[in-house]
Amino acid sequence: MKKIYYQVENEIAMIRMDDGKANAMDFGFFDEMNEAIDRLEGDRNGDRYSFPR
């Protein structure tokens, strides 16, 4: 089950975390979070979107 959601709307990147439970984070959760952050950094470095610096 996916727990981390990455989306871009109107040039604003959002990472949403939803594991269905409060404070229940496992290694899979952090793996997904790292993937989302890597994607964000790739979008930022490729100037795909405008991010404040």
C-alpha cells in the first residue's frame, strides 16, 4: 500500500504522507519518502518547476 504521494499543481510540489495510522512509520515508509524527495530534487534541478530558493 502506497503511503507517500508526490504531486505538482500550478508549479507547487507537494509531498503528502498518509499511512492510515498516527506515528506508524516503518522502513517502507521512509523508502517511499526518500523516493519522493529524490523526485522533487530531480524536478528542481531540471528546472521543470519554479521553486523558491
